[in-house]
Amino acid sequence: MNSICIVTDNTAQFVNTSFVGKNNTRIVPFGIELNGHLLSEDNGFSPKDLPANATAELNPRLIPPSREMFRQLFSELGTDYNEIIGIFSSSKLTGCFENAKAAALSLHGSPKILLVDSLSISYGLGQLVQTAAEAVVRGANCIEVERKLRDIILRTYAIFCMPGLSYLHFSNFLDRAQAVIGEMMGIYSIFSIEEGHLTPIEKVRSRRNIVLYFQEFLDEFEKLESLALIQNAPAATQDIRTIREHIRDHFHESIYSEHPINLPLALLFGPQSLGLFVIEKDSDF
């Protein structure tokens, strides 16, 4: 019997999709609902197929894996693994962590399950999962893995520019009036993910100002361990190129990656959202 299995959700995005320890990692999918219909995983629908603005007719919904699904999964994994580490998208952004927590409590400690609220999503979540999986392969126990993850969580920061405020309304982050007025005025809203919460921090009126804000955000850091740009759909090629050049000029020693926005994130924040994640370098090194 293997010792530890990692479980996460499919909002996670990975630098290396064949990361060390992936064989002992399980990824649970969110449900995608549009126009009152659930989309199957293999229908080929992508963020590019979503309209720039959400409507009541579209009614986009990101449905977290249910408690019962987690209960069944944890029970099945318990026959092959001694322990399970669940690392999920921020409980302030989706209901995935809370459903996993309820399922774990209902199993009364068998198998042993450690749950970690990433306080992040996308690349931020993916980095935690990769770190945990690799640590397990190297022989780390659950306590050691959790310690590593808590350290990375404290050093992870993210900002997003979200033009499609109507998607934030349907995701219950904004009321309808805020979303409608913001989109009518053509405002580009910038949010940060702070302690797992989506927090509005700035409003700008041009794409040039978006790029400048992203550059200013980066300039707040002296040394970065890694950083990632989440590309909008369709990709704003010139914006991405300018931000990429700034990163290469100032953080050429850091690990850098780019990722197209995935479907769960596009439904949550809007397909035209542009994001930037950074993980600050550990001060001990």
C-alpha cells in the first residue's frame, strides 16, 4: 500500500503537467453549467467559446464537486493509501474545500485525511500540489508536507484584471448593479487575491494602464522564486508581450511560465481576465 495520495481540483494549473508524483495525485473536476445545461468534460468547449459578458440567459455556474463525491473518492482511495492530502482552491472563491471538509468529517478519521485551503487558485494552487507531490516522493510525511505548503501560501500573491464584471456577478462576488455599471463605463477592474479573498484594489480606463499596474505590482518585489502569467481568452498579445519583457528584464533568474486561462477560472472570473501570480523567494535562502 502506498503511503500518501494528493487530491486537488481542476482549477489548478501546472508548470509541468507530468510533475514528479503525479501518479499519486487525483484531480476532481468542477461541473460547468451554461444555459441551464451541464457540459460534459469531453465536449471540446473552451474559454474562447464564452462571450465577453455573461447574461441571465447564459447563467454561467461553476459547480463544486459534491460532498458525496468526495466521500466516495476518499473511501476508495483509503483502500490504496494510508493517508490523503487534499489541497483545494480557496474556500473564499469556491465551495470545493468546504465540501471536501464535510466529507472527510463524515468518514470519522478513516482514512487519515489532511485538508489544506490553498487560499489561491490556478497557478497558485498548482504550485502547492506539485510541491506536495514531489515532497511525498522524497519521503516527506504529512506534517512535513503541510509545513512546506503553509510556507509557500504565505509567500504567494496574485492580481487579476477582470473586464467581464458580469461573470463576477454570477459567481456572487459583485451585485448586479456594480457589474452592469462597470461594464457600461468600460472600466477595467483590478483585483488581488488576499488571504483567499477576491479584493478590489484599482480601476483603470485603458489597456496601457493595466500593463503599467502589472509592472508596478512586480516592482514591489526584490526577489521572486517563480511567477506565472494567466493569459486571457482571446489573448491580448501586445499586453502579454510587454509584461513578459518586463519580467525578463527584472526577474530573469526566476522561474517563469505562461498559462491560458482554463475553463473553471474563465467561468469564475470571466474569459477576458488577465492574471499574474508571484511566489516570493524564501528569505532563508
